[in-house]
Amino acid sequence: MRWTLKAKPEQEKINRLKEVLNIDNTIASLLIQRGIEDFDTAKDFFRPSLEHLHDPFLMKDMQKAVDRIETALANNERILVFGDYDVDGTTSVALMSSYLKTHSDNISSYIPDRYLEGYGVSYKGIDFAADNDITLIIALDCGVKAVDKVAYAKEKGVDFIICDHHRPGKTIPDAVAVLDPKQDDCNYPYNELCGCGVGFKLIQAIASTKNQTIDDLIPYLDLVATAIGADIVPVTGENRVLAYFGMQVINQNPRAGFKAIINQIKKETLTITDVVFTIAPRINAAGRMKHGIYAVDLLTQTNVELAEQFAQEIETFNTDRREADKQITIEALQQIEDQKEQKRFTSVVYNQNWHKGVIGIVASRLIETYYRPTLVFTKSGNYLAASARSVSGFDVYNALEACAEHIEQFGGHKYAAGLTLKEENYNAFKAAFEAEVEKTIPKNLLFPEIKIDANLQLDNVNDKLMRILKQFSPFGPGNMSPVFMSEDLQDTGYGKCVGEDDKHLRITVKQQNSNTKLVCIGFNLGNKINLIKNNNRFKAVYSVDENEWKGNISLQLKLRDIKE
């Protein structure tokens, strides 16, 4: 692990912010690191308001999209809401279909089959629309590169509205409207929305024509917050506002589907991190192991008893997903071990029998062990399909673009992408990808980095600090949970390994010249127990956390790493 201590802001700026906000050095420094340097931006940060959301009509083609939907509703046209099978896609479809159903009975939902149709807009989906007299498809979290498929739909008399957030290709599909803030000629003030976020902007625009206010749309924000967390988009600007109010809905008045999942995990108050690691994997499991429409059914269900049944089905899918991902990870790690005699800058593995639904998770797991850009391939029909994952700071999408001559199609983001290629091109692609990464990746990015916000004395870790840090949430890219470092630490003598296979480390630390003692938990740090034995002094990187046990809440440090 590389430890990087962020540069401390200028003391003059710290003093100025301390004075206007009546806060201490540490909090002022944390805020300035997040671009918050005056009272007004601090107020917006700590007190998000729905009034801070941008006018949806600032997005290119928004008026065209609203006009086409208004025409469809007025003429009782049949509308198909189409979305990808992951969390962002299924929450987008749940959001759009449930909203439109408050205005029309002619609304259907469609999620492509991961195995039979693959990612994004499909010919099969378009044929389904044409065969069922559907004249308008609203595609969410996909479609911005579906040039040929949108043209095919047009020939069949089916119009398209695209709500996407992925990078467009050189040619934009000939749809009625393409809503994607990443288009070069779109001047929308915020371009980091997820697919569900773009969908929300569309219903916000439609609502404004029907004398509805933003308050009428608050119940849909639990879906948006879940998509923001699961799709790992920045939790800044408009996303922060949407996530903030969406988390309130999840915790205070969740839809029946969310309530059924929350009942299973038995946690009273959820953070966005809980959503990412408990709710999102269950929603994702439907599309991974069975079919994404199960997730849409759960998220649009209003009957509590039926929602409980759907949630139980999805929990079964999630259990199957965990077992598959564990076994495939073992096999993929062995493949990499077998290649170890070669110095490599990438991890590229393939097995035709691996479950397509979990290869993205496996790619992330491989990065935990071998920290480098990773692709996991499996057989998918007549092609090989892969999920790509990257390391912090490296744009895997650009690397794939450089290897495009070997690829049939690809799409995605800086850190996560998907692609298909012909089996005979696998070795050529693998070599080209390795060469491209070796040529372009700064070598320091091949080691995981912990970015540290501040060096802190343990005496400063107290309930007051925790209360303020909680107000920094929701956390995510662009607003990560603050990370601190403390030096001259010692274990009080009760440190031990805990958990299955002694994987985790639990210690109580004290600092030289201080009476403060704090319990620490270090997940997957059990192998570092020797560093804290025999009164050894060490330094630690951690976030400040709360531990809830039998109704009692106490401060604890969540260790990220320790060193001599």
C-alpha cells in the first residue's frame, strides 16, 4: 500500500473558514480539500436542498423527449420502458415505468436477457415492441451507441428516446431525443449523473408540465440513491443532493421492495455504503443469475406481502451468486498464478464455462489480489464476453478503445467496461491490451494507494468529531469518507485476530503521551498482527466509525492499513 498524505490547505484559508463556521482546524481542512472555502458552499454541502437541482430543460433534447412522451400519453400509445440488467438499469426502469403508470395504463417494462441478448438495446427487444404495437421505447442506462438498432426500430415504426450516461461514440443514434450529459454539445451543468439520474431528470421535466412539484417526486429518490451508490458515480453536485434525499426515503419511507430487503438484513438505519454492499448486490443478483425483470418486479411492487415473496426469491439468487463468484475467483486466481513467470501489467483470464453473470465481480476480486487492470472472459453465444475493471487513476475505457480493431463492441466507464470479441481474436486482443497498458499506465498506479486527509492525534477523535463527520455523508467518489493517520501507537495488550480463518484484526490502541484508548477493527489485516505485538510502536491509517452492539453505540477506528 502507498500512503499519500494530502497537502494541507493554506493556513490562511483554514483560519478564514474556521472563523466563519466556528469549527476546528481538522474540519476546516477537510472542507477545503473538498472545494468548500466559504459560508455559502458550506451551507449547500451540509444542508442540501432540492432547490439546488438544475432545470431539467437545460439538458440537450429534453424538450423533444417531453413533447414526444406527451404526444404518446395523449394518443394512448403503447410505451416500452427498456433498461439494462444491472442496478442502474433496473432501478431506472422501475422509476420510469412506475411514474408513467400514474399517467397511462399502456406502459410495459423490458430488461434484456444477459445471456441471450447481451448488454444494451437489443434487436429482440425492438421486435417485441413492434410485435406488440408499441410505438415508443424509452431506453435507460443504455442506447447512446445503439446507432444500428435505433435505425432498425425506425424502419419498424418504433421511436426511441435514449436516457444514457455512458460516453457516446462518434455517431449519435437517430432517436427522437438523446439525453446524455456526456455529449459534447450538451451544456447541462452536471455531467456525472447515473442512468437512473438521467431518467429522474426526464420525469422531473414531465412533472413540470403536469403541475407537479419536486416534492411529488421525492418517493422515487430511493431508486436514484441506490443507482448512484451502485454505479460508483461521483457523490458531488446534483448527485449528492439526489443521494442525500434518497437515503432519507430509504430510511424513513422506503418502497415495499426496499422494505422487504431491509427486513432481511435487519439493520435499522442504512448508509449509502450499506446500500452499495447489501441492497445493490441483491438487486443485481436477479440479472446475474436469472433475469433482471425480477428486480423490476420487486422494485415496483406495492403489495408488501408480494414484495416479501419477491425479495425471498432474489435472496436465493444472491446466495447462488455468492457461491458462483467464490468458485470462479479461485479458478481465475489459479490461472494468474500459472502465468506468474511472465511479468505482466494486466490480468486477463478466460474460461468458457464461467458464469457470465458474475465475471464483473470476479474481476474486482482479482484486483484485490493482483492490483492491475483486469478482464475476465467467458463464452457468450458465438462470441467471448468480458467484464473489465481498472485500478484507481487508470482509464480502462481508453485502453480498450486503443485495442478496438480486435473487439466487436464495447462500452462503459473509466473504471468498468464490458466488451465482446470473436474467439479467434482473443490472443491478439490479450497481447494488444497488455502492450497498451504497459505503454500508458504510470507504474505507481500498479500499487494500491491510500489517500490520507490528515494526520490526527487520538485525543481529537471524539463524539463531537463523529457528529460532524456524519454530516459529510453520503459518501462516495468525490466525497469519500475522511481518512486519517496517527503515529506512535501501541496495542494495549489485547490485540488478536478474529473472524473466519483469523482474517481480521481487532486491537485497542493508545498513543504516546495520551490517555485516550480506542478500539480498532481491521478487516483483512489479520496477517499484520506481528506488527502490533510486544509493545511495538506502529502507525495506522483509518476512518472514524461507530460500532453498534446490543443497542449501545461506541466510537471505533476502522483500520485501512498499519505499518511499523
